[in-house]
Amino acid sequence: MSLPSEIRYAKIQEKLKPSVTELNRRKKSLKVDWVIPIEFCHTEGTIAHGGTISFILDSSMFFVVDLLNKGKVGGLSLALNIQFFNPCPPGQVNAYATVLKAGKNFAFTQCDLIHGKEIMASGTQQMKLFPKDPPSDNSWFTPEKFSIID
């Protein structure tokens, strides 16, 4: 069992295999590839559970804030609004997260979830920001693993 001080992210992430592929500092955006396993689906394994989609959107929006602030800023969801457009099958999906506006205490973010060339869901989030000391260990976000556009 983990101690609270050892928990850095939701362990469910490991099963969804997030992989940041691009950080655009100028546009304040991020692309994250995810893999939805069949066990996170319903309707005979054909449609990803809405909670899984919500988790991916929520996490991707936190990733963009975390990476733009080099792990020095954390956040708490104040509001999360999700719109589902199409049933999302298992497999690889891409999340495109953007910071719409951020200040010292709050951030407003948006994220689209794409499967193939079709949008599956979209979300917006308002989050309360707070300083993190020590900063997050973002070793899995190393620059060798994704492109950075300044």
C-alpha cells in the first residue's frame, strides 16, 4: 500500500498508457495519446465508459497546466463539463488540451478527444491552481519523448 506522500498521480493512468507527443508553449496546448483497454468498455466491450472518457479529458487538461508550469503548479477541479458526441471504441485515442486562460489562482482549459479522424467528446474545466513544493516528478514527460514548440 502506498503512503499518501508517495502518490503522484492516479494509478489508473498506467492502464490507459498516456503518452505526451507534443507541447506547444506558444499556443498553450498539448497532445496526449491514450489507449483505452477493452475492460474499460461496456456494451460487449465496444463502447468506452463515460467515466473513462471523462478521466482522459480531465487528466489531459491537468497535464497541459502541469507541463507549461514545469511541475511547479498543481490544480483542483472546480468544474468539469463533458459533451459526448460519438460512442468511443476501445483502442488508441488522442486528446488535444489547451489552456484558454490562466491567472495566478485559476485556469480555464479545454480538451477534445479524437478517435481516428472523428471527435468522440469534448470538455472544459475550471481549476483552482496552487504552488507545488517540491515540483512534480515529470520524468515520463521528458523532452526526448515528445516535441516542444516554443
